[in-house]
Amino acid sequence: MDEAGPLVIFANFVSDLAVDLEESGALAEWAEQAPRKAWLLRPGDVLVTPVPLSEEFLRYACGLTRVPTDEVTVVEVPPVAADGPASTGAVPMGQALRAAGLAERLRTLAGERGSALLPTALDASAVSFARDLGITVRPFPTVDAAAAALEVTRRLNTKAGFREVAAELGMRLPVGRVCRRGEVHETVRELLETYERVVVKPDRSAGGHGLRFVSRNDPTWTQQGLEAVGGPDGTWVVEQCVDVAASVSVQLEVSATGTRPLYSGVMRTARGSFTGYVSPLPPASPPVSEELDRWGVALGNHLARHGYAGPLGVDALVTTDGALLAGESNVRRTATTTVQAMVDRLSALSGRSDRAWSVARRRARRRFGFEEALHRLSAYDLAFDPARGEGVVLYADVPPDGHSWRYAVIGEHAEGVEEQEARLAVALGFLPPSP
């Protein structure tokens, strides 16, 4: 984010890169996080978002990043239903933007500012839209270069594609098989003859969406409902369900000159679904961190050889006996990349460095608005303090339901972050987290 020139920050959470477009409910829920892209805004930038940003939140974010609100532009793209009376699918944001008659406005803004497109997901719709606007896709030198990377990007955002490449690169993986939907039940049965539990994963899924856990003593399990994720003919992965001590990840930046690890951390999960993140990894885990970095660099270099450039995440499991097993790759901006960019930016403005941080979503007992939430943070001395470079940031606007708050906690060290988070639960009246 330190490259010169304004950006069209394209918050295309509605994309077929992470899940199928038929998963409109999941895509709509993920799109609620689009306001967090405000933390990337610099003077001259345009944010294209599938959901509105409140004026209070935009003033709050720009106030902390010291960007005048009148020097940025926010363009909201209303959702568009897919064609066909029986369709329940979503429409990629580039297509929705054209349908809403906003293309000319974006073309004018991009032409005036000499922008490049920064998509959340590098998908065909984003590349096509950048071509229409006559701008490049950051960090690719040309639109054609971005288009050439679409195939490998799409492949490495699938469970099956990752398993194949990871095995070629020498990563350890849970025992598993790739199969079609009609073969899932038999594959589960066969693996349960050897293992107590298995996990059934849609090939294209993110954040734990669509995962099913099956054990030998679960006689009621059937394939019923699998069509809802991945379609009736979709690809699935069935894996041994290992005993997990920690779910970890490393985020990297891929370029033509090499792959660079940026940060790593521990994922918070509930039943396999992502609920939060803590960075950095604990000091007692150097072997895990080093091997995770090696795997990430190897995968990043593979991507670079196939023309890809940009963000990469590799998720893995640490088993209870200390083994590291690779899980999946996310070849896109993830739930933590913007948060890390925000932490780096606020820390730099505060003259601080090497901050510890956590990010999560928790549900408050009662509904309240953004201004009241900020007042509560101040009353408990938790609001982010630019002078100290630490505190709580409400990083994704007021939640649509008024209860499910997304926040980041920034501190000098992990213990301080944990202490602030405990006080935050009291300040905002959070319900206990789900097991």
C-alpha cells in the first residue's frame, strides 16, 4: 500500500473466487465487512463498496488515518439478483456496478486520477472492469498480466487445487481424498473405517463455510443438503479430522522478485469457522513459524512462476502432538490483510512498531449505534490512542443488526491485547463466545 498513485479500492466480496455465486447468503454476510476497506483510503482514492458506509464511521476512520474525508470518494453498488426466475445466486460486483449505471462515473473518476484497481479478490469480473476503466490492476503492470494470472489464482483458491500443489511442494497434509458430490458418502464411509472422525469440505469455500464434521458414532449423517454448497455436481474434499492444538496462518506478498512473509498468527475458530485472529504467533512457536514461512514462500514462488502477484495466505493446523499440517491457501485479500495494513498505518503515525493485535466479532447483549459504542470505549479508557499507539478500533462500521461488533485490539504485546479485550467485553456487554 505504499506505492504511489491513487487507487480504486474494489471491495468485491461478491465474487466466485472464494465460494460459488449460488452461495448468495454467505456472500451477502461477507459483504457486510466491506466498510473496513476505509482503512486503506488515501487522498484521491475511491472506495467501491457493496454496502453503505455511515458518515460517522468514515469520519472516524479518516480521523485516525489523518485523511480529509473530502479528499476521498465512496461509491456504493446496490446488489443485483442473478438472471432467471429460479436463480438464488449473486452477481459479481463489476457486473452489478454496470447494471446500476455507475460505470461511467467510475470511468470518469479513474480518468481524472490515473488510478489503479485494488480488488479484494482477483477474479474475472474485476479484471474485466479494470479493462473497461482503462486502468491496471494493482500490483500487475498491465491488465493482460492480471488476466493471465486468473487461472492459477482460481485453482489455488480451491481445496483440491491446493492439496495437489502442496503435495508437489512437500507440505504435510491431513490424509484425505478429492471426490465428486455423488461419491462423498462412500468416501466418508471408507475413511471412517480407519479414522474416528472426518471433515467434509466444499472444494470452493472460505471461513469454514459449508464444512461438516462426521464421526463413527454419527449414524444419522447423510449427503442430504450437500447440494446447497458446491452444487449437485460439485467437488468435495474429505479429510481425516485431526486433534488440533492451534489453527495458524501466514500472510505473504508475492512479486516477480520473490515472496515475502508479512505476518503470522493464530486463528480463532468455532466448529471450523473463522471467528478471529491474534498476531503474532506466540514466542514459544519458532519451529512452527519457520516451517509455515517456508511453505508459504514455496507456494508464493510457485504462483509467481505462473504469473501471479499480490497477497497470499496459507492456513495450517498444529496437532496436539506438535505436527504442522497444511490446510488451504487464500490467494486474495483475506479477513486479516486489511486489519494488518490498518495496524501498520496507525502504528507508523504513532511512531510505534511491532504491534501485537487481535481481531474478532462478538455479539453485544443490546443494540446500540456507532457513537454510543465509541462513547463506551472512551468511558472504559479503551479507545485507540494515537499517542500510545494502542487501544480498541471499531474497524468495520456499525453492524446491520446493531449487535455483532467487529473490532481490533492493538497493543505493545500479547498480554496487553488480551487484557484490553477482556475489558472490552465488559464495556460493550458482549455475550460469552460460542464454544
